[in-house]
Amino acid sequence: MKLLLDTKQIYLAMAEKGYNGADLAKAAGVSSAAVNTILNGKRRGTTKVLGNICKALDLPVKEVLSVIDD
């Protein structure tokens, strides 16, 4: 089982709020580097960081994560 991160949903929510990466990082209380690595697909981020990002975007975590079977 793998978790996949749907960054498109994050980008859409960012656009709705008028956020860029730095705005999202500030609203989520995380570093810009953490946001950039998540948005670039290099890492999914920790549960805490992803939770903070989703909270800042008023986005349920289940909308950005998908479970797939190997």
C-alpha cells in the first residue's frame, strides 16, 4: 500500500486563496522549503506539515492523499 499526494488539489486551493508558496508556508507555519519540496513532488512531508498545509487551505487531508495497492 502506498500513499500518493495529489498536489493539483493543493495548487487549486492555493489559487482559490490567492496564495503563492511563501504565503502558504507562512499561513501553515512551516518553511518555504518544506512547501516547495511537497509541491514539487520530491516528498510527501510529515503528517504534521501536511496537516498544517491542509488546515491553512481549509482542505481536508483526505482530498490530497490517495491510497493505492502495490
